[in-house]
Amino acid sequence: MSLMIALHTLAAVIWVGGMFFAYMALRPVAAKVLEPGQRALLWCHTLSLFFLWVWVSIVTLLVTGYGMIGMYFGGMANTGWHIHAMQAGGLLMMLLFLHVYFAPYRRLKKAITADDTAEATRRVGQIRKLVGINLILGLIVVILGSGGRYL
Ligand code: HEM
């Protein structure tokens, strides 16, 4: 259990912390100091590295989350409401990520290859909104996952 909860928490820290840094620190500075073309390029390359870690985090969260439920809780029926809420919030975050990855992010890469700055800027704007939503969801899921059992 200790290994699974440690890996689970690490994956959550990497995913939610990465979104927090991107949204709260890199985004406002990039918007202020870079031209739209350079900004789209920065996001495309930064996200391509970060999204690899998000894939690793998602697999880790699912394997360790359901691993703990199967091996230590004896099934979903024996878990508290906070774990049900974490599962619902977590699955929603994963669906949103899949949408970002396969729709606006894929189109951002195409726009960069085609040197289409207007389209790339539009896609960066879409990704920004969706990552903002996922960041709020992620913060709520962390609060529920860590504090829920003491309520
Ligand atoms: C998607 C399916 C998920 C499942 C099935 C799941 C399952 C679990 C379980 C069984 C625990 C142990 C709870 C306890 O001992 O009371 C836990 C803890 C936790 N989970 Fe999840 N989880 C999921 C997704 C997520 C996501 C997406 C995040 C954050 C982004 C997250 C963050 C946490 C945190 C912060 C803890 C508390 C660690 C601690 O305080 O020791 N989980 N999760």
C-alpha cells in the first residue's frame, strides 16, 4: 500500500503541479514577452514534453488507484464517498486531457508545421481554457483525495 499511495501521490503532483506552473507562471509571462508566433512555438514544444509525463501520470494513477481499491479496500463498495468523488473527478480530467491531446494539440502541431500563426494562436487559446478547467478539477480532486477521509 505504501508504494502504491506514494506513486499515486507523485503522479498527482507531477500532473497538477505541471498544470499549475504552466497556467499560473509560464502563461502570463509568455503572453507578455513573446510574439504570437514564438509563443505558439514555445507552447507546442513545452506541451509535447509535458504531455509525455501526463500520459505516464495517468497510467500510474489508474494502476495504483484501482490497485489500492482491489488489494486493500476489497472493492469499490467498501470505499468512502471521497474515493468515488476522486474517481469521478479523475476520469473527467483524463477525458478532458484526451480531448486536448487529440483535438486542439494535434491541430496546433499541424498549424506550426504549416507556419499558420493565426490557427496556432487559436489552438493555444483553446488549450489554455481546457487546461484551466483541468487545473481547477485537479486541485479539487487533490483536496478530496487527501482530506476526504478525515471528513
Ligand atoms: C481515476 C481514478 C482514481 C482512483 C481509482 C483513485 C484512488 C485512490 C485511492 C484508493 C486512494 C487512497 C485513499 C485513502 O487511503 O483514503 C487515493 C488517494 C489519493 N488520490 Fe486518488 N484515485 C484516482 C485518481 C486521482 C487523481 C486524478 C488525483 C489527482 C490529480 C488523485 C489524487 C489523490 C491524492 C492526493 C490522494 C491522497 C494521498 C494521501 O493523502 O496519502 N487521485 N486515490
